[in-house]
Amino acid sequence: MQFHKITILLHPSISSRVHTLVGEVNEETTILKGLLSILSKEEDIFKTLISGDNIRYGYLILSDKVELRTTKKINTKISTDMQIRIIPISHGG
């Protein structure tokens, strides 16, 4: 089984003591499950961004200039290392 690295970059306006998270997930994992797995390791981020088994609405989830949630790519399996940016919709700039 192959593993891929996910780097998550949080916009500075998201209240958190860390703004970069890195984790590895196996190739059978969807992007959403990988994100939830990595984000849940930081309690303050978990409380801010996660609701149930999803990321709260009001945030853009971008990778390679593509918004993953609206394009439905968030439910695809991870096939390569990824860098994902999470940006509040009303980030002020």
C-alpha cells in the first residue's frame, strides 16, 4: 500500500496556534477523510473547522487552484502528495 503526504495550509484569519499541518494517508483514503484525519489532531482546529464528518461550510478548500468541495473532487481517492489551502469565504482580502 502506498502513502501520500498532505500538507494543509490554514489562512491566517483562522484562529489556531498552528497554520500548517502535515500528515500521511494511504492511497485508499478520500481527500475528505484524509483532511478530517489530519485536522482532528489539533483540538482548536477541530472545533473551528469540523462539524460531524465534514468540514463546516464557509470555507474554501483549494488544491492546485481547484476548489475541491464544489467540484466534488473532495470525495476522490488521494493519488499523489497534495498541498491544500483552507480559506474562510469572508477572509477580508
